[in-house]
Amino acid sequence: MTLIIAPPTRLESALAYLNGLLAGSEREVRELRRSPDRLMALVTAPLLTLVFLAIMLQAGREDLAPFAVLAPALLVLWQMALQTSGDTVESERENGSLEALVVAPAPFPAVITGRIAAVTTVSMLGFVESWLVAALVFGVRVEIYHPWVFVGAVLATAYATAGSAMALAALFVRTRAARAFQNTLTYPFYILGGIIVPVSYLPDWLEPATRLVFLSWSSDLMRSSLDAGPVQGVALHLVMIVLLGTLGGVVGGVLVRRALAEVRQTGTIGHA
Amino acid sequence: MQYGRAVGSAVAVVGLRREFGGRRGQPVVTALKDVNLQIPEGEIHGLLGPNGAGKTTLCKILSTVLLPTRGSVEICGYDVESETAAVRRLIGIVFGGERGLYTRLTARGNLEFWASLYGLSGTQSQRRVGQLLERLGLDQRADTRVETFSRGMKQRLHLARGLIGDPRVLILDEPTTGMDPVAAQEFRTLVTSLQTEGRTILVTTHDMAEAEAICDRVTLIDHGSVLATERPSTLGRWITRYARVRASGLLPAQVAPVTAALSGLDGVATVHEVAEGTLLVDTAADGAAPAVMRLLLDLGITDVATTRPDLAEVYLRVIGNRGMRVDR
Ligand SMILES: Nc1ncnc2c1ncn2[C@@H]1O[C@H](COP(=O)(O)OP(=O)(O)OP(=O)(O)O)[C@@H](O)[C@H]1O
Ligand SMILES: [Mg+2]
């Protein structure tokens, strides 16, 4: 038997991370195919678009249509990412596979990231749905006046969503009760992220808090890209989205690693 | 490619202690106390002990799921605490039971997922997964969802999963629970063939017969302490030597004379009436149990059975006879 006497190198560690990403995303795609119930948010999104648009049109505010179309799409994005970050930990725990997964050579944070990335990609369908509902049901064409800005905003937002969901996964590793937050956590983010109501409509004292939530930059930029006038501060917005997303991802990664180290100590990884 | 340091022991455990609890006023449970264990490369090593002995805890520490509270644990020369990544590429784990598989995925789907975690690329993965499915007799059902599998099939899939990373050290925690005797036998044949590939295998079990069938050596563990590490044939001898005979259905008038007759036999240690009309005979010499049975039959008592004594108990009696103190 040949023995190579070497601990894993940096390159091997990076490859292991990549393997985790790929395995996680492949797995998520399979899961989504086998359990379509996980796509529930994509079913409710068009209904929300319907409600929002109906109210706005009834009030004679067709100019607000972009709000009605963007909000459900962003809701889907955030909701599905959060659901996956919670499920990845909790369903593996319930399934009895968490321990084996955590000690596989590919780092567990990479697997979580891969899964969130995959589900986030799929959740982009929410945008398509929203636009279609507006066009087909109400005959409202929401024009994308600045397509490149819009695409940039969507991509940056998807990236930041994956990063931020990672930070929350750490909670789920540490405690089972965190699962209860999963739903509760969505609402403050909807508000602070200006998803439904632009943050500029919120009380002034909330403003600083909203600026820490990447979604507030996302929703602002997306709405601007749907407006005929020139878009202000594209670079700033994109940088902030990416920055906050990266911050969430890095902090989340560190927290997940720490939580994993801690449960190795306490022996609570298999249960709560 | 195979990793590892060129050392004699695949598993080296020195002074291992593991405690649970102790937080927020919970009592401290010591699952392992001062465990020492050396398993040379290529050995099939059994870990035998009653419920709660600490077998699973030891497996989890060896597989980096849990950290030691004290002591050092090395796999192929790599420390489980400071060289975790290296250890993880050397080991394969199979925790028994039906859980732990993705029931909505097919057998192949399950294995492909684990293959990608172990860094196998498309064609490599396909080949390895195909080989393992065939080797474990799952190729016919490879593309059906695991939720339709029988227990034994799930266990085999578990083993396939444990082998996906081509581990040098395979840790099997009660791999045959829930298998029927035929499946368990096939499983043992398989484990033996894994050994011929140079793998080291640690297998926990409650079943002495299983340990005798496949293990080169067996470690007896109870209450978190290693009682002994012996060849299974030695343990097997102890067990037959210390066999127990139970005789039931004695008439009240028979009890005293039968007890007296049995006590007079060579190799009979004790005779107790454990219930009305039921005698329990502990023997302590080779061939004593058959003699006891013959005598009982001669006396017209036909409701007779032998039971294997509990291993830990046997061990304590052996040690007791040698006049050593056992620290429990
Ligand atoms: N995570 C944990 N937290 C607290 N106590 C634990 C934990 N895991 C194990 N223990 C305790 O440690 C002791 C050893 O348990 P372990 O599961 O290792 O035994 P075992 O030999 O595998 O038993 P079995 O044959 O039933 O599987 C038991 O007293 C158990 O209650
Ligand atoms: Mg156990």
C-alpha cells in the first residue's frame, strides 16, 4: 500500500469546498424535484402579485405597479433561501444524517451554501411569474427601463441572499428552537428590506437599520431600474448589496464552523 | 490515492475520557473513562458490550463527530482533534439503524451525493457508485427510491455509503441490527472481504456469535471502561466454560435432592432456586454444562435449557478467579 504522508494542502481544502458547493446544489435540485412542496412560495407569489396589483389599480395608481410586481418576487427570494438554510440543518438532523454529513471531507458550510445558491437560482422564477401575472391578468406591462441595472441588481441580490441565509444557518445548527424564528425572521426583513413599502416611507429613526439590510439597497435599485428617469448611485447600491451579502456569508460561515465545533464538544449535534 | 502516516496502528487510543452534560446544572455522565485501545492495520476489531457501555461514544470520537474530553486518539497517525480534515478522509462510518438515508432519493442518488462530498468527479463517481451497488447486491434496485427498501437493504446501502470514500478505517456501529440471519451472514462475508483489501474495521455489536465469526480481536467494554481485549476464541471459551443451565418444572420434593446432586458435580459453581421449581446452575469448567444436563435428564427433569452468560459478568468472574481487582 502506498502511503502519501501529507495532511491536506490548501488546494485540496479549496477543492473540498468546491465539492461541497457542487454536492449541495445538486442535492437541492434533486430535493426540489422530489418534494415540490418546497416550491410553495412560488405558488403563492403570483397570488400576492394579483392582490397587490388589484388594490393599486383599484386606487387608480398604475404608477405603483412596479412595487406590486417586485414585492412578491423579493418575498419569494428571501423566503425560499431562509427555508433552505433552516431545512438543510434541521432535516438532516431529523433524518439522522447530520453527523455523517458534518464529518464528510467537504465542509458543511459549503454544502449549505450550495443548497442555498441552487434554491435562490430557482426562486428567480418569482420575477418571471410576477411580470407574467401583471401582463396576462391585468394587461399591465411593467417596463424595465434600465435592463442592465436590473440584471445587475438581481444577480447581486441573489448573491447577497445566499450569503445572508448562511448567517442564519448558524442559528439552526446551534439550536432547534431557532426553527421557530424561521418564519418570524421573514417579516422584519420584509419591512427593513423595503420589499413591500419603500424604506423612505418608513419612520426616519428606522432608516439606519434598513441600511444594514441588503434587501433595502436591492429593492431601491430594482425599483429605480423600472423607472424611466436616470438611476442614481448604481455603483454604490451594487457595492452595498455585495458587501452586505459577503459580510453575511463570511460571518455566517464562521458562526456555522463555531457552532459545529461547539456541538462536537457538547455532543448535541444529533439532537437539540 | 491513499493518505496516512506510515505507522503500525490504524487506531490508537490513549487515556481517553469522555463526559457529557455538566452544563446548566445537568449531572455529568462519564461515557468513557481512561480507555486504551490499539488496533493494528488490517484488523477486524470487535467492540462488545451491553447497552450504555460507551461503544457508540467511542465510535463517534474516532469518527470526529465528538471530541475527547481527555486523552489522545489517532487514526493512522493523525490526531482527531488537531488533524480533523486528514482523519475525515481516512475513515468511513456506518451508524446502524434505518435512519440516515435520504428516503426520497434512489439508492444511486444517495450514493452519488456522498460521492460528490468525497470529491469524486462524474465518471469516477459513476464507476464507484456502480461497483458498490453491485457489491452490496443493490444493483437491481439501484434506481428505486430508498423509502421502498427493506431494513436489510437500507443497512447495505448504509455500508455502501460508508465505503464511498474508499476508507482505510471503517467504523461500523451495530451494522447488522435488523438484518435477518441470512443477510447478516452475507454482511459478515462482505466485511471479511473488505479486510482483504487492507482496510481496518471496527465493528460494535451485542452479539458474541457475530464477534466470533468475523473479529480478529474483541474489546469488551462496560460502563465506559475496557475490561479486556482478547481473541474471540478466548472469549468463546470463557462463555462455554461459564455456561448457565436452567432447569424448570421441578416438584417441591425434588428441589433439595437435585440441588445436592448437582452441587456434587465437578465444575459446578453455584446452584440457586431462582423461582419455585426452577434451578439456575452456574458452571465454571469446560464440559461442566453438558454433565449438568445429563444428570438432570437422568433425574427425569426434561425442561432444561442452557443460556450464555453475559460477557461482562463472565469477565468479572474470570478476573475474580485470578484474584485481580476490577476498577469499575
Ligand atoms: N449526547 C449525549 N449526551 C448525554 N449523554 C450521552 C450522550 N451520548 C451518550 N450518552 C451517555 O453515555 C453513555 C454511553 O452511551 P453510548 O451510546 O456510547 O452506549 P452504547 O454502548 O453505544 O449503548 P447501546 O448498546 O445501547 O448502543 C450512556 O450512559 C449514555 O446515556
Ligand atoms: Mg450504541
